[in-house]
Amino acid sequence: MAKAKSRITTTDLETKAAIASGKVYDQHPYRPRAVAAEYRAADDVLAIKLATGVELLMPRKLLQGLENADPQKVANVEIDDFGEGLHWEALDVDHYVPSLVEGVFGNRRWMSELGKIGGRSRSDAKTRAARKNGRKGGRPRKHAAA
């Protein structure tokens, strides 16, 4: 039995409505949109300038796919046509600008690993807090469900 071919058609009215919607979205003044991006080797950071004038600096080692990359390849960052994405052709790495603004530097597994690293970190404040908690009896014991 031959498969039936289906065809999706879009009317001129639907096309015009989609274009108008895109123009309104593109004019939103506070949408995170990159207008410039560069790798600053001296500080080992990626600098992203947004259309709003805000500049974000992110340590390269936090960004999935760039953490162990050759700095010369990291320097070859491209901004997509709409300013929503950053692309590294030689590394086959892409990052979505709105996610970077929200502090999402990679996929779920990558972010989980970053969290584990942060949890293992030691500081004077963390040591003091642990000692204070210990004087209170430490962590509450987990009780088995009956």
C-alpha cells in the first residue's frame, strides 16, 4: 500500500500575520539580544554585549563545550542573525543568549556537575556554618518510612 502524501499549505494571511508577529517580537527593547561577543584571553572570560547596553562576563570554564577548548578557537565566536545565539564553528558549539543571561551554561547534566563542584567548595563561611550546625546536633537523621 502506498503512503498518502500530505501537503501543508500556508495562506498569505497566515504568512503576513507571522511576519507582523516577528517584527513586534524583534522590537521588544529588553529581549536579551547579543550585539557583540568576544573572548578575553587575559581574563579567560567570554564578554557578551547586549542590545540594552549591558555587558556580561562569563568564565570560559563554566561554558559547556568551551571549558577545555583552545583559546584561539574560543576567540572565533559568531553571533546569529537575530542576536539570540552564539556559535563556534570550529568547536561545533552553540549557546542560547537568553539562557546565558539566566545563568544556564549548558545542558542539565552539565549544570548538575557545576552544582556538585560548588557543593564541594570550601570557604571560611561554609566551615563556620557547618560547625554551628554541628553544635546544634548536626543534620537531622532520616527516619525509615513505616
